[in-house]
Amino acid sequence: MRKLHSFSPSNDTSDEDMGEEYLSAKLHLVDLAGSERAKRTGSDGLRLKEGIHINRGLLALGNVISALGDEKKRKEGVHVPYRDSKLTRLLQDSLGGNSRTVMIGNYYY
């Protein structure tokens, strides 16, 4: 956390303490590597189960982004499903509220 000093000029020449504001930031770097279709990869057992969980988390992330992106629904107070996966729960403060989010996509096959 870094400390910012704010200064507002005034006509008073007395030495007063300057106001202090604090700025905090978070940076989340998340690899959203999706799992391909199970039939195409031929995965089974533990790898298949892992792929199912990855896809479920990505679906939940898509649902959260859709709920946040629809301005009409947000004004109506529609529920944003952050608790549907661990991924969306961890990224909750980065996706909604007073935050800015950038997603960079790279499609490779």
C-alpha cells in the first residue's frame, strides 16, 4: 500500500498537517485455461473430473460477467452468482463494485 498526500491551497498561512489518503490495489493474474471436450481428448478418471471442474468454473465466470454486463438487469437488482464457484468467489472484488477488469484472450488450437 502506498501513501498519497493531498494538498488543498488556502489563504491561511499557518502550518497545518496535510491530509492523507490511502490508495490500495490488487492485481490478480489468473490462467483461465479451459478444458476441451472430453471425447476429443480421450481423458478419463482424474483428468476427466478435473476438466469437469474447470469447465464448471468457467461457466460460472461467464454467468457472473453476463449478470454484471447487463445494465438493465443490474438496475433491477438482479442477483450476481459469485458463490457458484471458487473462481468467481476469489475474483468477486475484482469483478464487481468499484473495480476495473481487463481480460486478455488467446485462442490456440
